[in-house]
Amino acid sequence: MGALPIADSAHERTRTLRRARSFAELPAAHVDAIARSARDAIVSVDERGRIVFLNRGAELMFGYAARDMMGEFLSVLRATPLERGSDMTSRSPNGEMPSINLQPVRGEWRRRNGTVFPGEASYSRVRVDGRVYMTLIVRDVSERPGRERARMLREDVLATVSHDLRTPLATMSMTLARLRGSAQADGKTRARLLRIARESLDWMQRMVQDLLDAASIEAGQLLIHATAKDPIIVLVRAGALFEHLFADQDVAFSVDLPEVLPRVEVDEQRILQVLGNLLSNAAKFTPSGGRVILSARARAGEIVVGVRDTGPGIPRADVPHLFDRFWSARRGEERHGTGLGLAIAKGIVEAHGGRIRVETAEGAGSQFSFTLPLALETQRYD
């Protein structure tokens, strides 16, 4: 980044400061408008484009103290023109400056630390003691996509809570009502009702935890407590924890691992959460008599973990949406959950520095795979 243009002489600075004093005598209504807009950056320049006023919002946005900017050119703050041919300090053919533009115009601006950000600016002209001053109101819009995502997440969470929690709540309410009215019921009946209530409670707890994890991922605050682990131990443990998913479905399940794998830096509980999601999906969509394989292999700088099934495969139109929040491919089955499982799995894997992907073909099954980087203590695996 080159040197910033500055006032070319002490004389010019003195003249600018005098003009700033004139600016301070602007009509009260104008000053009042500036005060009301204080959260945005307010910058005023004279007819030569030299700054004569910055409000507190401008100091915070650009990182300069107002007193240090008196007499500097507006170009210090500008990274690009607001729009082609509409430089606010240029003059029209009759020699007049543009009078007013209250419609925000996009452009790029530069902070004191050199970072460039998108901003929207509206501006107006005022004449004081025969001199013309331009006042800009600049709004930083770089965080607008993030705010929009946060708004959409809140709406999705509310929709999920209001819709998906109704079923387990209704089941639990009905079960408890039957328990209250079955004082004479045998032990087997009461045990069955208590099991249903317990399963409904577990269902709701998983949904709430999914919502919390999704919010943490969206905010970039998902907690990962990574330590060096032997991936074979982690994957064998996952196989033991989740093999029950396949027993009742008449689906063959196996774990295919080499004798040795390099150590990885992982949060074991989070990786088990990823594997639980992938394996439960495989169990759900693999028909009776099918097969699911959990595998892992090493390659340069990482290991690749895979979950392959012999299910029906995923329609091509659904594949781009698989890892979206609150989205699930509907295949006619009852959906127990938030539609967040794969989005959370993706967030966890990426928080470890890995990647997740799917390979699928309709009628030929699917394979979800994700990578995990090797532990720092591990030498390159050949």
C-alpha cells in the first residue's frame, strides 16, 4: 500500500481548520441530523475533498481520531470510487458539485490498518458562508450476510422447536397420562410405558443438543478439545457403540481397518458424534439384507474415514443440499430429528481441519467420507 495523500502544506491545514470552525456553525437542524445518525460514519468534506468533520461513528469505523483527519483528503478513506463517474468531489459541466444522493451507493472503503470493507454511502451538499461542503453517511455492510444468516438460523430454530418437538412432547404427555391412570397395571405394562417416556425424553434432548451445536458452529464457537489419539481405537469403539443400529435391521455391519494407522489430533467425543450420525443414516436407509462398512486408510498428512452402505443411493438433486442446515432428503420415512445431523458433522470435521464429502449413485449405495489431519507428533506416513 502506497503513501496516503495528505494535506500539502501547513498553510492548507490552517485554512482547513478555519473552514472546520465555519462548519461547526452549521444550522442546528443539520447538526441534529448528524447526532441522530451517530451509529453510522458521518464525514464532511470541503469543495476540494478535504475532510472537515468526522463523527464518533467514523472514528470507530475507520480507526482514525477526528483531530488527526482534519485537512486530509477523502481519498485516504476511499479504496475505490463509489460508482463509476460519481466521485462526490468531482464537478458537473456547469461547475457545480452534485447536490444530493440519498440512495445508498456501494463502494469500498479502507480502515487505518489497511483492511478494505464494503460500504454504502449517501451524501448531500450544503452551502455555508459561500462555501460548499459535502456530508457523507457511510454504513459498513460487510457484516450484513452474517446478520442475515443469524436471522435465518433463528427462524429455523423457532420453526423446528415449534414443529418437531411437538411429537415427542405429545408422546410423553400421553404416556404419563396412561401411567397415572394405570395404577393397577402389571409391571410389564408400566415398564413399557416408562421406556416410551424415556425414549421421548432422549429424543427431545438430542434435538436440543443439535440446535445448540448448530448455533455454536454458526457462531464459530464450537468447542473442540483435541488430543493425540490412535484412530483404530476410536473407530473400534465407534463400531462397538453403534453396531446395535444394524442388528434389528438385518443389515450386516463390519469395521475394515489396517493393523496400524498414524495418530490423529481429535476430540474423540466429537468424532464419535460424527460417526454416530453417519452410521445411523446408513442404518436408516440400507434395506434388510444390505451391508454397511466403516473403514479408514492413511494418506499423505491425513487419514480418511469412510462409511459405505448398499442402500438406494441419493438422488442427484438432493446431493448439493445434504450438508445444509435444517434440510433432509425426504424418502417417505418418518423423520425423527432436526435435519441438522449432517450439517453438524460437517462443522465438527471442519473444526478439526478436515473435509467431508459424499459419493453416491442411485441404486448403487453411498459412501460418506471425511479426513482428519495427523497429530503433530506423528511423522509423515508413507
